[in-house]
Amino acid sequence: MGGVAWRGGFVAAAVSAGLLMYRTPSDRLEVLIAHPGGPLWSKRDDGAWTIPKGLREADEDLAATAAREFVEETGFAVPATGWIPLGSVRQRSGKTVHAWAVPGEAAPAELRSNPFEMEWPPRSGRRQEFPEIDRVAWCE
């Protein structure tokens, strides 16, 4: 059983799930990737782009997590069929991310991401709201 050490004990490692939307215009494969929002990512591109994903809620089905997080982070509809399991990867942090490829179409200009709140600037006492995802792009 894997876990992350914490103050002499163990807690379950985080589990996330997400979707990689794809399309094939003119027989070219394009995938939709997302850039995290917020000030910590605002000037970073290298290593920042990812699939829309998020943490599984207690006892939630992984595919349901992937669909819920995709909608919350992008506002785009999730296709009901055509899901292709991509497997999982364990990140350096210990988090395991499960992913599926789904066929679909989305207009990046129509991105509607859920906000999150954080103290910004650090130690200022001010709370500000930022989108979870600040942009998405189709890439070959």
C-alpha cells in the first residue's frame, strides 16, 4: 500500500483524474491542453501545460472525477462515448494521475474555468480569486 509519510504516520497519496480531449481536423491529431491559472504560473510555460484534471472525492469513480474536473476547469461539455483509457502515471509528488482520451471539439476563447482563492501577494493578508485554468490550446 503506497502512501506519503506525514509526521510519523501515513496518509493516502493523492489521486487525480483527467481528460485529454482530441480531434483530427484534416487527418491531423490535435490535443487540447491547459495552462494553470494564478500568479504562480502566470510567467511560466515550460513544464506548466497539462490536461484538465483534479483530485478524486472520497469513493468517487475515477472516470466520474475526470469528467467533473474537465467541466469545472474548462466549462466544455464531455462526450459520453469514445473514451480511451490512457493509464496512469505517478508524479514525483506521489500523486497518481489517471487519464482518458476523449474525442471532442472546444473553442479556446470560450474557456470558463472555476475560480480558486489564495492570499496574494504572499503575507499581504489580501485574498484574491484566480481561474484554475487561464487558457487552453489545441496542439499538434
